[in-house]
Amino acid sequence: MRILLTNDDGIHAEGLSVLEAIARSLSDDIWVIAPETDQSGLAHSLTLSNPLRLRRIDERHFALRGTPTDCVIMGVKHLMPEPPDLILSGVNAGSNTADDVTYSGTIAGAIEGTLLGIRSIALSQEYGLEGDARVLPWDVVAAHAPDLLKKLLGVELPKGVLINLNFPNCNAGAVAGTRVTVQGKLSHGLAIEERHDGRGLPYYWLRYGRGKDVPAENSDVAAIRKNFISITPLQLDLTAHETRAALEDAFA
């Protein structure tokens, strides 16, 4: 089985090394094509106004000045002798649940693979905080992902469906199990923070925060908060089918 790995945290991210170790429990035919720099929050974007600069690290490891979507296309369409049987995207440093799914470059890598007709899975590891520092329990995803992926490979997925896996912030032995979940809902505390440079000119940062929502019990957010691994099937079809039916009646 040929596996392509990518991420949005970049070629030097610890989560990518963790993912490669996980993938090698499934196959020896591993290819890694990841962004040269951090591409977090770029979602399913393409690089269209600049050239894609490719850096070869070794025979099967490459860094690309582009997005996760660019990386998947470069691998499938140019670098690999044949398309992969599986695309794994991650392991992201932080969960990708609820509305984060729409922003995530990690999810986008799996979306692009799915668009190309390849089974694709995104993996994300939730973190904790010690002061202002993020602490990521990589041992959780490292311990549980191999068997989980083996089970998922035995499941027939419909065309246009990808899998989003989120691993909780706890000790590997404290994982409560797995839950098949729905995409949850969280309110973002995004704001614009104005600062000034040395000449007094304004510049801006997006300031990130969270609302104090109570997630639905069957959601991805609730699952990882209770130390379950969340397994969420996502689909490419964004059509609101119930609303479509109502619109057909209105415009009949």
C-alpha cells in the first residue's frame, strides 16, 4: 500500500514525524510532501499567483512552498510514479473540530485527496496549556492511531467522503474509547488587534479566542473533552438538501 503524507504545520513539524511513524506501521511505501512553512488556517486554498518551489530532501521526502492542497496535487500529479492508495494529513498540533474544519489546512489535505478519488484521513491531536506554552501529548495519537487506521481501512467509504480524526488531551492510557461523531459547533472569539510600528503606522493581528459553548453530546467537541477519540465522516457535497427542497417548492 502506497501512502502519501502531508500537513499544514510544515515539513519540520513534530506531528509530521509522528504521522510518518504511524504510517510505517501500515506500509513501507511512504511518501512525504509537506509545506516548507506553516500553512495553518489556509483551508483548501491553491497557490495560483506564485510559482511552486520544490525542495527535495531525499528520494521520498519533499518540501513545497505552497499549501497542503498544492502538496497533495504535486505528489499525486507529478512526484509519485502512481497515485497513492491512502492520504494521511497531519498530525495537526491542536484539534480540528466544529467550525475549525472549514479553516483547517490539515482537513484541506484530506479534502484534496478525496477530490482526486483517494481514500483520505485527517488526524489532529488536542493540546493542553502549561502557562502560555502548548503541551502536546503526541503519545496519544502515536499509541492509538495505528489500530484505528487499520480498522478504518476495512470500512467502505462512499465517494466524496473523508474521515476526520481528533485525539484528546490526556495520557495515552486514559483514552476512554472511540466515538463516531458529528461536526460540532463553537462560537469563535475572533477579533482584530491594532498595533503600531516604529513609525507609528498601524498594523493588525487576528486575535483568536473561544466562546463558552456547551457542545452537543454527539459532537466531535464533546467527544474529545471527555477523552474519547472522535471519528467524524465529512463529505464534499455542501448542498443543504432540505433547504433545496423548500426552495424548489417556493420557485415551482
